[in-house]
Amino acid sequence: MSKLAKASCNDCYFRRAGLCALPGDVPCPTFRAATGGHLAPPPQPRLVLRPAPPLAAATAAA
């Protein structure tokens, strides 16, 4: 079994760049891992396309 390293504020891009104003060492909701000296975007869920509703019924009622 491998142990996962817990993220700390010292691993955050904002703390390393001197942009963090929060005290303590508990990662906040805006935590971004410092990877290669640049800011990585937050992980986003994959979008699922839904079929478009029929427009003919909406314009006929108007």
C-alpha cells in the first residue's frame, strides 16, 4: 500500500508566488498545485451533451 502525501499550503502556487494572504497550513478551496512554476487550471467535470429541445413548439405557442 502506498501512502498519499497530503497537500499543504507550501505546495500551493499562490503561497509559493507570495500571493496567499491566509494564515496557517491548511489548504483552502482555492488551492492550486505548483507544477513547473505555472498556474494549472482547476480540474473540471466532463460535460455531457444533451439534446436540444424542439424550437418549433416554443415559437408556435408565442
